[in-house]
Amino acid sequence: MQDILSVLPEWGSLYILTTKGSLSQLIEKDLQSKLTVLFKKNLYDVAVRMAKCQQYDSQALVDIFRQYGDHLYTKGDHSGAVEQYIKTIGKLEPSYVIKKFLDSQYIDSLTTYLHALHKSGGATKDHTTLLFNCYSKLNSLDKLQEFIVIKDENIDFDVDVAIKVCRQSSLENALALAEKHNRHSLYIKILLEDRHEYTSALEYIEKLSIDQSVQTIKQYSNVFIKNVPKETVSFLKKLCSTWYTTTNVDLSGNSAQPEDFIYLLLDDSECLVDFLEHFDNFLDKWSTSLLNTYIEHCLIVWKNENNQENRSKIEKKIINILQSADIKMCDHYQVLILATSFEFKPAIVYIFEHNKQYSKLIRYFLSLNDYTGAIECCRKYGQVEPKLWILVFNTAMVDDMFPPFMLEEILNEIEKKSLLSAHFTITSLAKSKTFNIGHARAYLTSLFGAEKKILEKDKEMVDKYQKDTENLKHTIEKLKNCAVVFQGLRCSACNNQLELPSIHFMCQHSYHQHCFQAFSESDDDCPACTPNN
């Protein structure tokens, strides 16, 4: 350098003149060469400034930041390395950085990088999970809460994943996050599965919209009904509180429909009956299937009830349902099948009576050996359908258990209404293995007495006819042999004095000719005597 005489700027370049008379031209290296030299000397901060001054492209700058970060990482300056790696976000694959800090001793640096990754909007579900796990391991619950609850609007992350991770470390944060981001289902799930706060969960659902409430209660219905059945039914009643009105069904969308929740309560008949009972003032608006379901589960509750007083109340309720329901809405055939399967006698009797199927009702009583019920049915409906007595009689003839003392009333009704011939009745009694003629002593006595009266009446009629015949013979002889004097002075029709021409009959009735023509239906018969002949 001591040989340099002068430095001359000419023609866009620099020239060096030495004392020895030589002239050299200085040529500036290109940027890449400069950076290479800086990289070799680990002068990355200088390289960055130089690249920015030269308006280096962004991808090339990212590569410098990466190399700078690698250099600092190798030196053990992890905080400085993360600072450089953060500048590569959006260009450099995050996994390149993350795998360097997976060791637990670098968790602070990893957390810083992941936070910046989320802030840039380039985080995935896995990144979110990893970040929240880092917060948990660092026990940085304050930072975690700040991140998820009071977070920067520019920070984006997968809320569902965040809630999942928070459930493992802080339920409060998980609940806050779920509520803030309207993850109602997850909020309810945490209350039910982690805290077992079933009532609180119902209260939260009650604050939601109708559609959201319906969707959520359906999703967790089994849990609610198992743990808080009464509260659940009460909530469902509120949910459907305005569906029925006194005049019409609410179609405004401001209420849920009871039928939407029937399947949720099918496994708990008491809850289902309690739920539907809330709407039984509007049975005429129910569908047939809903009404049948209600009756079926009332029968189940009745069957399982051991307290006789409660059973009586349920019986009364079921009959009231049948009486109150519109006949078009109630499938009596289906109800009859249900009542038969549960052996619920009152409903079977009601349906047969309501449909005037008295013969079926009699057969039902007889199938239960309820002979008193059968006789009562005959007494009640025997005037409408007399053949009911015949049905009971025929059964009595072949039923070994039929009470003998009831036979007398049956035979009396058969005799009174002339339902069967005496011959058939006596023959049936003779063939019966249960009864004999002795059991029908009163019937036979009455029968023979009636026959005796008939014979006496017939004898009286014969005597009368014989006497009348003798009188007629005597009258005929008198007419043949004696003259008849007609002494009538007044017309037997108009009761006025007789005037010629007049007509006289052997019976001593006389008429004006014009009166006879007016009143007589026959030219040969007396008008006064014709009705008695």
C-alpha cells in the first residue's frame, strides 16, 4: 500500500497509480460474492443490511434469515435464532424450525415461534395443539388465557383443537373459549363429562335459540335423562310451552314440537308420561301416533306401579284420555291391542262399550271367568241386544266354573223375552255336565205354571165358543120358525125418526135408506154390527 502514488476516478471506475509506474483498475464484486464473503465471516447482520439496501428479493432474504438463525442456533443463542426464524414465516416450512426446538429445554423458544406463526395466520391444527401443549408444560395459564380469551384479532387458530387441549389443563379456559366462539356442543360436553354439572348444562341450553336448544338437547338427551330426569322433562316442557294454544298449533317457529322429543324419552315411561301430561288439555290436536304412544306408556307406568292408590289414579287418567280424545284421532283397534297385552281391563271394557260391541264384551268377561261382569253387561244392554242372554246361557252349559246361582236369572230372562224354546232349554240342561234339571226348578215351575195358565185359558175359550155356538143355534131356529117384528123407531145412524124408505136388519138395527148407503161398506151387513163380527 506504500507504493500507491494516487487513486484516480475515471470512466466510472477507480484506478491506482503506484510509484513503480504501474496502473491498476479496481472492479467491485457482485452482491452474491459480497454476501458469500460475509457468510464465511458470519457477518449475517451486515449481510442482511446489505441485501436490504440492494433491494434483494424476499425469498433470498428469507434464506439469509434462515442461515442467520442456523448460525445462532449452533452458537446456542436460541432466542436470537427464533427471532430470525420468525422472519421466515410464510416462506420457510414451519416444520424446519419446529423440529429444532422439540427438545423440552427449548420449549420457551418453540412457544415464541408458534405464537408468531399463529399471529401470521399460517398455523394448522397441529401447530395449535403444539402451542397449547407448550403453554401447559410451561404452566403459563395466564398467557394461555390471554391468547385464547383476550387474543389479538389478527391471531387465528383452530378453536376446536384449542378447546380440546385446554380440557386437559384448564377446564375454565376450555369453557371460556367454547362460550366465546359459540361452540355450544363442546361447552355442554365439558360440563357433562368433565364437571358433571347437569343442571348448569340445562340452564346454558335454555339461553340458546330454539333450534340450537333442540339440537343440543337431542345430542345429550340420554345423559340428561339418566342423571336429572325431572329437570330434563321440565326443560322440555318449557321448550314446547307455546306449541299448543287454545285455538291452534303454534307455527311461528318460536316453540319446539313435543313429537320431536318422544323418542328421547322412550326408555323412561314415567318421564314420557310426565312430559305429555303437560299437553293433555289439547288431546284433540294430537296425532294418532302421539296419542297411542301416550296411552302405551301410561299402561307401562300402570303395570309397574305397586301402590294401589296410584294405580287407580292412572286407570282413571287412561279412561279420561279415551273419553276426551276425538274419536277420529284415537285408533281404538291399536289401543285395544295395547290394553289386551297389558291386561288393562277398564280400557277393554270402555272400547267394547263405546263401539257397541256387546257380544265381544260378554266373551271377554267370560274369558276372564268374570261371570258377574257378564251378567251385569246383559242387564245393561240386554234390552238393546237380547241375544246376549243366549250367549251367556250357552257358555254356562259348558263351563264347569259357572256359578249355579246365576242360572235362575238367565233362564228367567230367556223365558220373559222368549229367546229360546222350552224344549231347547230343557235339552241343553239335560246335556250339561255342570247343571241338571234340579238347578232349573224355578224355571220349570214357572214354565209349567205358564203352560197351565195357557191350558186353562184355552179351556175357557172352548167353553165360551161352545156356549156361543148353542146361542147361535137357538137364534137360527127362532128365525126359521118365528116371525120377526121390527120395532125400531129411530135410525141407528143419525138417531132421527125413521121414515120410509128404511132398511131393517135381523139384529134389530134400522136405518134410513140414505143413511145406510152413506155408512155401510156392504149391502148385506149391518154397519153397527160389522166391527164386532
